[in-house]
Amino acid sequence: MKPIDKLTEPWEDIRNESLRNPEVAALYLNLIFEDGNEDEIRSALRHVIEANNDAVSPSIQKNIVEMTSLMRRHGLALTIRPISRRHRAVKSPTSARSRRVPPSSAQ
């Protein structure tokens, strides 16, 4: 008999491959944000982040979980949507601002 961790490896590979697609990741997170408990939300965030070979601090995950809970209490939902490919290359708002050309003041 195979150890249980060997049986789950293919599923994790399939999940990770799927979650690299921004549309799939957004759908997955939105479903979890709508119906999941705090542990499920944390797991879903970790799955998406790890699938994309990235890392996020536990404090950021905690803030997202708290925001989701707060929105629910007020009858609202936190929603994730994929961004256009053009915007995916931008790493942060600061780097995006630094590439903008300021408008000319001469008229």
C-alpha cells in the first residue's frame, strides 16, 4: 500500500496548475470568500500563493480573513477578479508611478 502523502501528490500538482490561471484562482477564492470559514479562507489563500511560487506573511492573510468576516457582517462580500495581462507586470503602485511620465506644465 502507498503512503497517503504519495496519493495526494498528483492532486496538489493538478490544483497548483489550475490555480496558476488567474480566472480559476479568482473563481476559487470568491467561492471560498463567500462560503468558507476562516481556516478555509487561509488555506485557499495559501493554495493560490504557493501555486504561483510566491509567499505572503501570516499577518497579510490574517488581514484578508478579518476583512472578509467584516464584510460578511455587513452583508457585503470581498470579490477577487483577474486583472488584464498588461497590468500583471506591475509589481507595486510605486513602480507603476515611477514609469509614468508626468504631464508637461508648459502650454
